[in-house]
Amino acid sequence: QTAEDNLYKVEEVAEANNAVKDAEWDLSIVEARLKETLATDPSGGASNYWVNQRKQVEQRLAEAQKELKDILAGSSVKVTTDVATELAMKKLEIELD
């Protein structure tokens, strides 16, 4: 691999890691709000909102963790697509020469 490929992979890992951290942070906020709401109004509709928010954030976190794992394993759809595009461009360059 070239230095450019390595740099690209480092950037992809950093972006995926940031997505995981953001989702973890959001989940901690949502869980705190849910706990707060349940303590003050256990049967109110507001708790339903926070339960739904938690489900959404948990899904986003799972997706972000999977993407990070896939990138680290070299099987990310994004990385694979980018590599395929780069190969196609190099093939076109060769054909044009």
C-alpha cells in the first residue's frame, strides 16, 4: 500500500471512530433525560419520547460500531467502493495512454 492509501484508511478510521463516540455521547444524554423523566413523571408521555430516542440512538451506535469494525477489517462498503473507483480511474488512465 502507498502512503496515500494508508492516510486514507487512517482518515476513514478516525471518521468512523468519531461517529461511534458521537453516538455514545448522544446515548448518554438520552439515557440521562429518560432517567430524569421517569423520576419526575413515570406515566407521562414524555418518557415514551425518550424511549424512542434511545432506540434510534442505539441503532445509530450499532451501525457506527459495525462500520468501524468493517473498516478495520478492510471490508467496509465505503472503502471497497472507493478502491473500486480508484482502480477504474487507473484503468481508464492506462487505456488513454
